[in-house]
Amino acid sequence: MKHLLKLATGTTAIRALTIFLAGFSFGSSVIAWASDSNNISPISDTALPEDNPSLSKFDQLFSSSTRNGARYEIPFPFSNLIREIEQHLGDSINDDPNEVKLALFPLSRCVNRYAASPDFFKYPRVVLAVDSEQMNIGSQRNLFLKDQLFIGYQPQAQTLEVISYNNTAGRFDFQQVSDYSQTGQPKVHDAEPQDCVSCHQNHGPIFPKAYWYETEYNPKIFDAIVEAQDDAEQNHPFVSRHQVSAVNGAVNRANAISLYQTVWQKGCQSDDPLNGVLCRAAMFETVMLDQLAEDYRGQVPSTQVSRNLIDPMRKNIARFWPAGIELPSSIVPSENPLIKGAPMYLETASQLKQPRKETVRWRPNDLYRVVKGLGGLIANSDILRIDQTLDRITSNNGTGVESRTGSCRIRIHRIPNESLDDNQFNGDVGIDCHWKEELSGELNLLGDLYIDQGKVRRQSGLNNVMFGGRDFLIKFTHEGGKLDSSNGETRFKLNLLDSNGKLRARLPNGSTIDSLLIHWNGLLTDTESWSGITNAIGKATLKIRSNPRVLEKAIAELANSDHSEGANVFAMKPFSARKIVTALMDTLEKIETQSLQRHLELSQDLSSKQSGFASINHSTSKRHSIYLIK
């Protein structure tokens, strides 16, 4: 639809979405006491009809069929199960292998808390959490498990307690694996929900409050575990990784998924299913741009977002959650078992069934928290794949690429050395570049670029990006470059990337910065020593690709596709990142194919015209020759 493809830059629309998304400090939670929660909707009151159950993440890892009659192959010992999971986690941002995170509970309040008696410290309960993901494109077969898989293992009970996310149902499934041993035949059972949610009141994983006195984070607990392993017959394979804090973080993030799912579905609820679809499509566009462009925060909403998201979401929030939503906390009280002693401490397990005093509150003006949370459910490898596809499409069709030149103040600092050869230049170049009228919004780039042997080092970056009069504190990295000092001018070109060095660098409006060329009059060898600091005035040229328009077009096509019986990926059902991303990639690939076809047709047409001109010129030259002969 053409009306969905045009970027809106009106100040009213920008201000509306900016205010609507504002107010969230990423990484923090708002805790409210239950007595202060008047008119706040508990998450249970926002319950939605359950979708047909499908496979949980644990099922997808270890079963070869559907859950009804599934055939499970669960590795033993537990260390092999860990390795199997870690094969799906790929490499970190530093290209190091990702690992699961573990916490040890010698005295645990779980259902199998007495299984290791009296050797609690010899056989501590192990809690496993996945808090990382593949940071490169990797294999599409890798499952996205971050904050969606938690396993408790008590060796003496020979059981696994599994809390694993189910994408189709939009919830965590509780499962138990029995007979998990060297000679056993592991059997997977669905746990009875009523047996779990009395303690897991948030319908997800729970974890004790910092400072986690019952775990190996407590030095005395750690020492007791180590001392208990001295028995020569002990084959317990675990050594503390001191990763309790990481497990706690994964649990807290997992606890908020139900909030994101609720706002995704009911926040766009409408009597007209098409309006609900368009609202969620606009929400997904905002989520994607926030993932692609650092600190996007809806600063430059498209027509689709302005029209289909802001007003419907505001009305539904006022309707369903005028004072916000209250979630049961994933945090349970923490007590030091060494003070109470094992018997008394284990009896406190019944306290976990008491209503939580602490809750996590979502405030109705905090939509950006939901946008950021939904983005966290999309695999980074999928974001990279979409980023590269958008770049290919705009590169192939050659449209939407613009050059904008701004002015720069440049400070050159040369480290003294014996050679004045440009190829031996060592030092740094500080830049303060400014665009005002050249872009739809003021832009500043500040940074220090470090030069080694005449080359810009990749480690140096650009910080403090200002766009539209606001300081975004974005950091751009780059692939490095070489100084070229000749013909009375010094210049260098950089291909910019995001702060992680993985995605294309983007302005806060989502447009890709293809390259940055900085140049100034003067050679590096113009002065005698070039030691100290020299200032110069120069120019900076940005090449910008407006590929958010391609993204808008693809999402608009998805939103206007099949609407029969909720078949549309944006219908009122749980947010399933992989399903939506798969449909989006299919649409982008069609757009790319069409773009290549148009490019080929234009090339052939141009070639045909050039051939025609050549033929005309050839015949004209023949006539001229005849005239000369005459």
C-alpha cells in the first residue's frame, strides 16, 4: 500500500511517539509494593486465550517428533547435555564461544530438596540458565534460547526440572525428566501447572534475592562444597563458575516476557481484525528499527506507525491498564541456610507459596520498555540477516542513496618520529563535523581516530552523535582505513558500523550511513616536524541509504496479506519472532528479486539505447565520409 511507504517527519507525530516511548531506563525494573497498587491490573487479569500447544525449546532441542509420542534423546551425563545446548549458542560479540550459566544450591527449596540428604554439599543442585546467543549470522538451525531455557538438576534425585519457553503458546512450559541416569531411560512429563505456580507465581523461573546466600556466591557455601568434593569416590563434574549474577539476570528478563506478550496482543486489540493487524505491524516496524538503529526510540516514525500504532495503543492502554500492569516478581526471599541449619532451612520451602510482597510494575507511559523487550526476543543472527538484505536491496536498485557534505573542525596530533613520510604517520585525528541544512534534522559527529603507520585503527570510533538537536551518545565503529595525502589534500574514507561492529551504522531515523569521507586542504608533510597539535578546517561527506523505506514496504505487504482465520503473522496471537522474521525475509527476498529484475531491465534498455546511438553515429560517420570523398 503506497500510503504505508512514505516517511513522516511532522513534528507532531514525532513528538507523540517520542513521548509515548520515553521514560524507560534500560536494564532497570520498577518495583512497587502491593499496598500501593490501586487500580493496577495484575497480569492474571490480562490473560489471553491459549493457543494450541506446540513444542517448547527443550522439546525442540532433544525430541525428534511432536510431544505426543515424542522420541527424546537427552544426553547424559549433565556435562554432555550442557555441551549439546552450547552448540546452539554460537559465538559472543568477541567471537568467543558462548557458555550456559550455572549456579549451585547445596540446600535448595525445590521439590527434590531432600534427595541429597545427608550429603547436600557433596551433591549440590545445579541450576542452568541460557543468557547468551549467536552474535553472528551462523546457522538458521541454531535455536534462540536466550532467557528461554532453565534447567534444575539434582544428581541424587536423577531428575531434571525444566522451565522452557513455548513460542506458539506464548508462555513457559514446566516439564520434568525422570530416570535421568547412566543406565536409566529418561522420560519427559508435562508438570501439573497447579503444582508449579503456587511457588512460580510468575508462571516462569524464580531466583533468590541478591546476595544469594544459599548459593556458592556465599563464600562459606562455596568452601563447604569444595571441602565435600575431597571424597575419592566423588565423580561430581561441576566446579563453580561464579555466574550466579548472570543466572539471576536471565530469570529477571524472562519474567517480563509475559508483559511484552500481553501488550503486543491486547494493546492492539480492535473490533476490526485488520486494524489490530496494522497496529501490530506498526509496532513490529518500531521494534525492528530500534534493533537496527541504536537509540532509535521512535524519533522519526513512518506514516504506518503514526497512523496505526499511537492512537490505538493509547486507547487500549487507557481501557485495559489505566494505572499500569503488575507482574508477580521472580524474586523470592533469600536466607542463609548455614545460620538456620539444613532441617529448618528446608522447611522454609512452604514460604514460597505465600503471595509475593514484591511485584514488578509496568507504567502505562512506558511503551519503549515493551518495544525493547520484544526486540530482545528476536535472534541477533536474524537482525544481522535482515540488515544485510536491506543493504543489498538498496545497493542493487541504486535508489535512496544520497550524499550529504558538512563542515568539520579537525585537530591533528602527530607523535614525533624520525620520518615525515605519510605512510609512517602516528598520532590521532580529532573530528567535529556538523550537518544542518543538508539532512532532515541537525547532525553532529564527534570522535578521535587513532592513526598507526598511516592507517586508521579499527579500535577508534565516533561518539556523541547528535541528531535533531538531541544527543544520542551513539558510538559508531568502522573497518579501518588509510590516510591519503596527495595533490595538496589529505583524505580518508571509513565504512561505518554500529558500536558492536556487526550492523551497518544508522542514523536515529533508521537510514544507513554507507560511508564517511573526511578531507581537508594540506599535506601531512607541509610542516617541518608535525609534532604537537595542528588544527584544520575540512569537509565530511556522508553517503546515506534510506532503506527503512524498504523495511516499511515489506512489513506493509505482510500486514495486507492473508487475513483468513488469524493466518496473518500480525494477528492477535503471541509474538513469535521466528515466524514473523521468516515471513519478513521471504517478502524481502521477493523485493530483492524484483529489484534485481528491474535493474537488469534498465541495464538492458540502456545498453540497447547506447547500441542504437552507436549505430546512428556509425551511419552518420559513413555519410560524412562519402561527402568528403565527393
